[in-house]
Amino acid sequence: MKKILLLGANGQVGWELQRALAPLADLVVCDRHRADLGDLAQLEQLVADEAPDVIVNAGAYTAVDKAESDASTARRINCEAVAVLARAAFETGAWLVHYSTDYVFDGSGDTPFAEACATGPLGIYGQTKLEGELAIHESGCRHLIFRTSWVYATRGANFAKTMLRLAKERDELRVIADQFGAPTSAELIADVTALVLQRLAHDSELSSRASGTYHLVASGETSWHRYAQFVVGEAIRLGSKLRAAPERIAPIATSEYPLPAKRPANSRLANDKLQGTFDVRLPHWEYHAQRMIRELVDQGTV
């Protein structure tokens, strides 16, 4: 592995991938200006010019609600651009690493979805991400599709930061309590990606059988409500002065907070396949969440 082409480098996952992938190979970093996923011809030319051994696509259309009224743009970025990358990877023999989402499932039940479970997106975002996955499979390229959920990072906006800001401003918060998943840090996603690529580069037998779809989420589970309580409680424990304590965060139903796009109630993803195939351990979601909160407190932002 001599060259890695990273797309979507300035997003939450992309930013962490810059750090994690840099020691592995010559890393070509592309933000949306250098690699516009909406410009398919430019994208195809970029891959041809760079001729990478690995293409890592961290770019996506992630505006879940906006996608309901902008399906064509969502489909171009989440499916058509991915199809271009997949064809290029197949033609050159490169690996394609791509990130997908729990939104490809319908969110039914209360047990974690395995990779082989039937899909059933509830909205345009999930549908276009599923179409992107199918385009990769149909291309025949060597690939790693990592489905993840509830992604956050210290950099940029995220749910935890929003809760901490509101807890500073208000005496009481109301947070959805009937959606379940595992908050997963961009740092963890990037580190696991780098570890997996390193193992593929040094194990030809593993490389010959590892192409496929994997769930990459932190271990454990929580609800948005319990996650908010955890975040606020940790920040207070570390010295933040907040008006809304954890017991002042009230649970509400999804129906009390209507949005254009329907969210899956069950975003639990089983990560056994990833851990077994690549001999990696995915820590409990609280581990990286605590690190993020401590970093925010140390920065004086909360």
C-alpha cells in the first residue's frame, strides 16, 4: 500500500482519518473543493490521475431532513458518486473504503441489526446510502463498507455539544427517549479504519476474504435521553457550571419532536463481524464520550 486517496477530508470522520491514515502511506487529502462529489467527471479524473491503492470515501450528503426535499442531490453524492469510485476501484484493483449508516434499516425491533439483516430505509437519506452500498457490491471492487451510527467528534457540531450549550442556557431540557443506539466517535472510526487497512496490507489471506460490509459502532447502547444525561453529568463532574442537571432532563417521545425525515427507533448495530474478522475491540460508547467531554471542558468551551 503506497498511496491512499482520502475524500471528504474536512468532515468529522475525514478530519480524524487525516491523522489516522497519514502513517500508513502517501496520503492524498481532498476536501470538497479538490474533490466535489457532485461533479462525477471531475471525480473520475481525480482517481485516474492519482492511481491510489486505496480510496477512502468519507464524503456524503448527510442532511437527513433536507434530503426529503432534495433527493436528486442526495442521490448524486450518496449513490452516483460512489458508483464512480467503485468502478474506478474495480478497474485499477484498488480497495474502496466507504462509510454507510444505520438509516439503511427500518429501525424495527429492539435487538442489534447484523450485516445480513433485511434493509428498509425510512427516508431519502437512508435510501440513497443503501443505493450507494448496492453500487459498490455490483461493481465487483474490493471494498470495506463500514456502517456506523450516532457519529460525533470534538470538532464541529454534534448532539453532545448542543446539550451542553442548552444546559448552560436553560433550567430544564426535553430529549427523545425512545430512539436507541451507540454514540460512536469519529476518532474510533478513523482508528479502526487505519488498523483494518494495516492488517489487510500485511495479511494476504485476510485480504483475500475480507471484502464486504461491516458494522463499526461503539459497544453498548443508550437512548438520546440517557446520552444527554450522561454528557451533562460528566461535564458537571469535571467542573462545568450548568443550569440543567441530569435529573432536569425530561424524556419525551419521538412524536413530540416531529421532523421532515423519520428516524429509526432502533439504531443498534451488531459489531461482532468486524471484531471477529479483524481481531479488534470496540470499546463501550462511554469511553470516547468521556474523552470528548473532558477535552471540551479543558478547552473552556463548556
